[in-house]
Amino acid sequence: MLQDVVVTATRVPTPITEVLADVSIIDRTTIERSGATGLADVLGRIPGVSFSRNGGPGTTTSVYLRGAESRFTAVYVDGVRIDSQSTGGATWNAIPLSQIERIEVVRGPAAAIYGSDALGGVIQLFTRRGEAGFAPAIEIGAGSHGTKKFDASLSGTKGAVDYALGLSREISDGFNVQPAANPDKDGYQNTAVSARLGWQIDTAHRLEATLLNNDMDAQYDASTEDDHSLHKLQTLGLKWSANWSDTYRTQLSASQGKDRYETSPLVYLTDTRVTSYLWQNEWKLGAHQLTAALERREDKLDNASTTPAITERSQNALALGYGLRRDDHTLQLNARHDDDSEFGGKTTGAAAYAYGFMPHWRATASAGTAFRAPTLFQRFSIYGVPSLQPETSRNLEVGVKYGAQGDSFSAVLYRNKVRNLINYLPGKGPCVNGTVVNDMPEYPGCYGNTGSAQYRGLTLAGETQLGAVLLGASLDLQNPENLITNKRLARRPKQMATVTADTLIAGWTVGGEVQWVGERYNDAANKKKLASYGLLNLSASTELAPNWTLLGRLDNLADKDYETVLGYATAGRTVYVGLKWAQ
């Protein structure tokens, strides 16, 4: 694994000590110790991330990076873009955590590198990769609410070929997510498969193919029937990397992300496909680094409520980058122009600078612009308005970072202003749902570019080794605000904090974690309050015998009753125990 190299910040491998963006890395050890949880639970334990969810891990989930809308985070799996052109943004509950080896989180706009969507940041997930030798592994586990988990993987190399295969199955009886509406339990089951195959043709050329597929069946409460949401997420990627010389290398890739969602017995179906082509070039000339990329993205939505039922659009882009690392100075400049088949051209840019003012200390400053094109659903559904314009943002941030001998500290102050924010506007409007005269819908309304928001905040994070104990902590003080109404954005806290401690005791790796999330409002009018809450989570693992590991996790030790969405329950105290064999 690339423990100290970050790919996502600039789209080229960069030592983390040279990265100017505000980043976090989650490794496989952390993921395994998370037990039977969803991706949002793991992300919610790092700085700058909060989430809301309509019940258990299989239900609708929103992730807020620095308080930004869930659709403002660009999400990739092994370089493959995933997105829903129906809801906007990634479908977080459909991403199988069991198949993820590593997660890189970049906080702050990155549209000058990635194009549309990255107003709040970028999250990239990496599946397993084959390494030298032969490494099979099997894990079985069980937990609260009738949860059962099976995970098998196989990775290795043979000559010039490396491979990694993964298969997982998870079933849970769940719990009643809406106690006031329906007395039944809402469980889920999902089956996930991942594969990565690499061929090192020679010392300069490599071909790699990746696959991730997840099928989820989750129960939810929409009526008195046994309601199910059926979700299929799939990514396919093919990449050719070439080192033409010591100073020049390229990457050529083609990929497709599929997101299919349907419900039963209530009939609804939406299917998104995002197809991308990328040709990236990188030159290293002493202290200078130059990048140039051509990229094409094609979005396709199949949804019966849009006119026509199948809608499409494309974006062609040119992206340029320049990096300088000399003595105590680091500079990164990026510019990108996207030509959208519907809106024409959109240019974004970013500039970041760092100065090493003391040994192991750096001061950073950056500015950047970003945009998100309206989804095809927002433009062509019965609620849609074809003339909607892209949402745009301007971000400024300053920070200070320290890192030495395993100790780290960072403080980042940011302000991100978003204009042309797209909201759903109740009442009559210029869409089918807002202009029906006969048989007027019960809740008429349309989408519109009427909003303006500001995300301001301070993120503090640190880690240190105190004797035999590894201590970590983070604190977020933020104000996600609607600038039109001066109200706080729904379901986002002003304060969040996490404290972690890990140590070795008598052959056991033991960890404790305290999470605190401040009060939030469930609605845009700030009338319905969600109380603050604190959670204490514990984990432990030990090697029973060579190749055998026992792990356990206890979440919400105090059995705290809290909600992230009004009217939707959370799991309460949960226990998970797993047994893993890995050669």
C-alpha cells in the first residue's frame, strides 16, 4: 500500500509531506476495525466530515464535506467517477466498504483538476491491489440486529501479472428505522465483488483493469407494504501507464460508473451511467512539474419521469497544472476549461502556496473556483427547468501544518461561497409539476437557481505518541449558512469533535473513540431541531495463532438515543465480532 503517497490531491502520486491540500487517509486496518458499518460511519470519524442517514447502513445517506451539499463531493473508485444524475452525487449507502483498501479525502474545491462537482472536495476509494507473493484471506463475523458478514479475498503476483479478487456477503435483520410510522424491522443484504488485474509489460509500461460490483437490497418505510430499495453500483476501468523517460510519463484510461436504483412494490427506476476518457501527461524538470490532460465525460440518465426518458450530455475538458518545489517553497497552480454540450464553456482555477518557516512546520494558503452542472433530472424531469445554470463557488483558505517522527498537527481556516445554488421551490413554476392546471399535484414545485450559500470553518487535527498510546483528536468549528435566509443549512452541525486512543495491552490492540456532534436543524427554516449527541466506541483485536486474528467492536457503548434525520432511529448499542484468517 502507498501509505505516504497521495494520488487524489493533484491526480499524480505526491508524497504527503509535499501535498498542499487539506487531506486525510484511511487505511485498510482502520476499515477492518470499524466492524459492520457503512462507508459514511468511517468517513464521519475524520476531520471535516458529517453525515445524515434515514436509518441503518442500507438507507439513503448524505455526506457533508466541510458542510457542503452531498452532491458537491466528487467521488471516484480506482479513478472511476461514480454519480447519480437523479439525486446528484454518489449513492453512499451502495458503496461496499468490505472491498475498499484505502480512502483518500481531499477537503476543499478541486474543479480545476477534476471538473464538475468538486465544490466541497474529492473522495477517492481504492480496491485491493496484488503484491508480491500469494495472499488469501477469509473473514467471518456476526453482530447485533442479526448481522452476518463473510469476506474472502485473494491477491498476489505471477511473473509480470498481479491480481486481486474480493467477494463479500453481508446480511442484517436491521431495526425499525421509523418507530412512529411502521413497526417492522428494516434490514438489508448486499453482495459485493471486486477485481484488479495488472500486467507489467516491461519496466516502462503497465496495463491495469479494475472492477467493482455491489448489489444491495434494503428495506425501508414508505407505506404499510414491505418496501424494498434495490441498488446496483458498478465501476469498470482500464488504464495504460507509460514512463517514456525519466522526465515524461503518460496515462491513458477509459472507465464507466453505473448507478441503478429501483423500488418495490412501489415502482420507480433510475439508471445513471458516467463514461470517462482521460489522457494525462506529466513532465518533471528539476524542481518543476508540469501536467496536461484531455478528458471527456458522458452522462446518461434513464428515468421515466424525464422527457425524453433517456437524457444525455457530455463535457470535454483541457486541464493544465504546474508545481514547484524548491527549498522551503512549494507552489501548485491549476487551470481547467470544460466545454459542456448544454452550457458551453466553464473555466476554473486554483493556486496554492506553502512556506516552510521552521523545521517540520509549513504555512499554507490557497484559492480556487469550482462548479457543478445541474443533473439531468434537475433539468428534464417533471420538476426540472432546462434553463438551469451551473452552481459555482469561490474558496479561500489558510493553514499551518506540522509533521515529524509520527507526530502531526494541522489548522485550516476556510471560506467557500456558492452562487446559483439549486433548490426545490414549492408552488407554481416553469416546470410540468409547477404549471399543471387540471389535476394539480398535491405538492407543486420546480427546481431553480435561487440559492446562495457560504461554508466557513476552522478544522484542527493532530496525532501524537504518548508512551505506549497513540492519541488523535480533531475539532471542527463551522457555519454552513444559507446567505439568502441567514439560516443554517439543514442537518449540519456547527461543532464536531473526535478523540481517539490506541495502544497494546497484553497482546491486544485496543482502541477507544469519542465522537461528539453538535445540534442541527432538520429543516431549512431552522424550526425543527436535532439534539447534539456523543458516542463512545471501543475496538480490540489480537492474534490467536499465526495467520488468525480475532477482532471485536462495540459502538455506542452508552446506548445513546439520537437522530441524524428527524423521525428516523439509529441502531443504538451494537456489537460486532469477527474472525480473520490471512496468509
